[in-house]
Amino acid sequence: MKSEEEIVKEMQEIAAQMVIDDLEEDPSLEHEMFECDCCGQEKSLAGSIEYSGYRLCNDCVLIAETGFALNKIKDIQELIDAMEDKRLEQLCDFLKQEENRKNN
């Protein structure tokens, strides 16, 4: 049986390879951005995956797949719910930046 460290390392390699594969297939993906439904950040489409109607960036895919592999989460909704504070933080940062832009 693999250790948690081995599983995490394997998932990191898989997630990194997903980005490479996507960029080899379509180099323009590097500059195509979307708002991750999990972390709320603007991220590249390269290496992203859609789970149950949620589009996750590569960083969140890594978290999700590691969570599944370690039996820490049973479905993507658990991760989405757990990341709600992070999304709200991103939204507040965005609103502050917009306010600063208007004031300058």
C-alpha cells in the first residue's frame, strides 16, 4: 500500500502532466482564462477539469484528486463547500481592487 506522501507525489505528477498534455494539444489554452468554481481565482484552462458541472483549475484538480485518492473527500461538492471561504476572500479582493481603480 502506498504512503500518503507517495500518493501526493503521484497526484502532483499527474496534475502537472495534464497541463503539459493540454498545452501540447492546444497551446492557446495557456492564455485562455476562467474563474475556478472551487478557489475563485482566474486561472488558465490548461489542466482544468469539469466535475459535476464545476470547472476546477489545475491546482484545485490536484487537491480534489489527492482528496479522492486519500479518501478525505467522497465527492466534488465536499471540496466546493470546504473552499467557500477562499472564494469569498477572492471576491472581496477583487472588489477592493475595483474600488481602488475607480478612486485613482
